[in-house]
Amino acid sequence: MKIAIAGAGAMGSRIGLMLHQAGNEVVLIDRWPEHIQAIREKGLIGEFEDQTITAKLPIYSPEEIVEGHTNVDLVIALTKSMQLEAMFKDINAIIGKDTFVFCLLNGLGHEETLSKFVAKQNIIFGTTTWTAGLAGPGHAKLVGTGSIEMENLAPEGKDFTLKVIDIFKQAGLNPIYSDNVRYSIWKKACINGTLNGLCTILDCNIAEFGSMSMARTLIETIIGEFAVVAKAEGIELDQAQAIEAVEATYDVKTQGLHYPSMYQDLIRNHRKTEIDYINGAVWQKGQKYQIQTPYCAFLTQLVHGKEELLNAK
Amino acid sequence: MKIAIAGAGAMGSRIGLMLHQAGNEVVLIDRWPEHIQAIREKGLIGEFEDQTITAKLPIYSPEEIVEGHTNVDLVIALTKSMQLEAMFKDINAIIGKDTFVFCLLNGLGHEETLSKFVAKQNIIFGTTTWTAGLAGPGHAKLVGTGSIEMENLAPEGKDFTLKVIDIFKQAGLNPIYSDNVRYSIWKKACINGTLNGLCTILDCNIAEFGSMSMARTLIETIIGEFAVVAKAEGIELDQAQAIEAVEATYDVKTQGLHYPSMYQDLIRNHRKTEIDYINGAVWQKGQKYQIQTPYCAFLTQLVHGKEELLNAK
């Protein structure tokens, strides 16, 4: 299968490498100049636990995707949330009538964005438990294992989605065909919608957040707001299960000592956050349905305030 | 007049010194051992702009106020909010049937606390624009000028309050008899209820807060919550005026470069904050009246969370 990875950061590098190893034709697309240069010069290095592989994969910046590029069968979207729309504007030349898009972004609201560029029946959504890191430009560090859940948005997309499942299986990516991927996306958003913003604003790691006496009340209130909005979108979130999933991360033996990605982006690296696609998306959807989501609103405002104070780019 | 200053920190030292200079019999009460020791050894030093005076004022820790102390005519309450109740439990021996209490604390909810110890007709409330600082134990730095607004809680207290106005006038404290001191207290609480918590959580000074694009929305929302609760207590807050009062502090030529007292207490000195008597009091009063105050609630929780994370004492 001819596959483009739109957003070839750490996770894009992992999935691209594993699909390439399984014999697919993989093209990387990314905006980071040093990353592009390194991969063009030395190939993409994947440092797995048991082996290091180097793959000579083609890589383009989105503006280089002009007429003349042939259509791909599948685009796997792995940009930052706020870069999704610009990416798809730029890479239109490789998207044909039969091209499918598999969206693996965290957060909410991406369905609306992708629908501008691709027919609903060609869209697949998913979530993953795989992790990935970058040791530097062109060099991915790939430890641990994971799985990928996916589902076509419209019934017409099921046949192709099952083909994707098949090639992901051959690549060892442990795909699972989901019958309710929207539920999984909302559940994951509950974890990001509590830990990301709160650890960022309180300047603490996950275990420290979990140790606070009001941690439970805060996550209950925020997840409560997510649940009411999810319900308006036809998804019945199990709030107790979502709370349990958040609290399972407090353990210092697993994720407790980590700082959530938003903390790393904003507090460490002064980069703009994805808050508009998590709590901000719930707030915005809530306004559409006339549902009050004051904790999501306030948290979004605080994170944006912090972005301004730190002059985040 | 025989006057006890209950809480003889910076502001208590200023008012105590100025009333002493005007010929009143002033007793200081405070819990800070080094402060007590310094004043007992060297007197209370007041470093004004144009002169430095040293006053040999008696000072006691609250536990030393036992039977045998004679009643005072007036207690001026100037503790931290969370220390008010314990202070009045301890100093009961100097409070007779005719003793008045003048409460100059910032924040809300002190009426309920003082009513446990003193009849309503003996309570005066007030706010002040004077400032004061401490250079160290027993040494107050007293620059600038100010005024003190005051009003008796019950009509029966008016005659005595006018006497207090008189001696404050003689002391140069610029007293103003107010016909709506509760309004002034709520208006001051609006300033503290926005700048204190938000600068503390966002880790910024007042001008930096004011520079954020969402500053206006945040203060509007919080003051809106204050106004609905104030209305339930019979006070019609002018929200536009309160917003204006907050925004007037942004100017770097006046208060803009300052960090609010809550920031200094918590972020700099790891001390517990008065949030329960500002946003927390609005939240609690709101619950009593079945009024939703989610921004006050969330901000109170975040500040308490930060207190726990910093192990504030």
C-alpha cells in the first residue's frame, strides 16, 4: 500500500518505519527542516529495544507536495492538532477520490477539520497506546509495545479499513477494529483534558497532581463537563471508568513521575499547546449545545494566558 | 482611648503607632516571637518618610492575655483572615460588654466570625488605603498616605464609631464615616478576588496579568460571580466600576510591577493564603444561596492545590 505519514515526528516515524519494514511504500511529510535534512542525508534511524534500523524513506515538507506527486492510498495524520488544517491544505496533490485518511491525533474536533478535505466515507479515526520519542532530527527512539484501535467514520469505509487493519497486523502494529472509536477518543480526551491542563497550570507532575486532596473533585468536575457534551454528540461516557483511567496514571511506578506532554510543550519548551482541541473543544461544543462547561472554559483561558506570558510559539 | 491592636504586623504597627502618637493608650497583640522580643527590647520602630520614631508599646502574644488584663475600649482586628477566630478566642479577657471591635481585615465572611465573640452593635467594619511594610521584627516602614473608611454594623454602634472617627482624625489617619462600608468591602474583595488568585496561579505580576488578551474576560466572569452573590446579601455591586478598579492597577507607574500579597505569601514564602476568605467565601456563600460560582470554586481549588504542592504552612 502507498502510504503518506502527514506529520512524521516521533509517532509518525514509528508507524512509518514499521509499515515500511512490512513492505509498504511509505512517504514522510513534515515541516521540521533539520529532520528533513537528516533523513535525506542519513535515512530515518529507528532505535528499537533489540535493533536499530535505518530506512531510506522519501521525506517532503508539505509545500513540496505539488502537482505531479501521485495519489497515495492512505494518509496517516499525525500532526499537532493546530497544524492539521494547514497540512491538509498543503498536501492536497496526493489526495485523490479514493485516498483514505486515518486520523490518529489526540483531542477533539478533528472530524470537522478533515471533512473539509476528504469525504466522510474515506475517513478512519483511531487511537493508539504506542509511544515514541525522538533522540534528535532523523532519529526515533522506540521502546515498549502498544496497539492501535481504528474505525471508519461511515459504513462505506469499512472494507478499506479492514485492509488497513491487515497491513497494520503484518507490520506488528497490533491493530484492533473498534466498533466505537469515538468513545475511545472521548475517553482519551478525558485523560488529556484533566492531567494536561491541570499539571501545566499547577506546575507539577502526574503523581504530585494525584497527591492533592482536591484532585478527585477537579477531575470529577471536568470529566462531568466532558460527559454532558459527549452525550449531546451521542456518546455515553462512563464517567467512573474515565476517572479510574485518570487515577491509574498517578502510580510513580508507571506514569506518575512524568510531566504531561502539554507541560513539556509549554512550560519546558514554550510552545503553544493543544488546549483548544481538548478542554477548548468541549467548551466550544458546549456553547453549540447550550451546555455550561465553566471548568473547561476557565482552564482553556488559563492555559492560553500562560502561553501569552511565556511568549509561546 | 484604650486600644488593642489584634494582629500587630505592618498595618497594625502603623495604626498602633499613629494612635499612640496622638495620645491613646495602645497595646499590641501578635503571635510572632521575634517581633514581640524586638519590641520588648527596643520598642516599636516606625520609619516614616520624614522621621523615625520609637515607641515603647506593650506587646503580648494572645495566650498572655489572661484574667487580670483590664478591658479595652476598642480592639482593632488586623490579623490574617484565617487567624481571626483563634485570636478572638485567646483575647477574650480584654473584651468587656462595652468593648468595640473594629475589623479592618480584607476579605469576606469576618462578620460571621466576629459575631461569635462580640454583639453586632459593638462591631465596626472598615477598609483602608494605607499601606505598610516591615523591614524586620519590630521595625515598620511607613511610606505614602491613605484613608480609612468605617461604619458600625448596627445603628446602635454609631455614637461610638463617631468617637473612633474623632480619635483617628487626631492621629492623622484620615477616617471617613461610610454609609455603605459593606459595599466598599465587596468592591475591595473584587480586586483581591481577581488579581490575587490569578497572578498566583499564572505566576505573574499585575501588569503582566493585565497584558493578557483574556484578562478582561476573566475579571468580568469572576466579578460577575461576586455580584450575584453580593446581591443575595443585599449589596448591588456596580460591576463596571469594579472592573475599572481592577484595571486601574495594571499601570506599571503605580501597582503594575507589584506581585499581589497572595503571590508573595504563597509563591515566595510558601505560606497559606487567604483564598477561603475571598473567592472561597463567594463560593461558600453562593452554595448557601444556590448560586453557581464555578470560576470562584475552581480558582479556590487551584490555589489550595498550589498550597499543598508547595507544602505551605
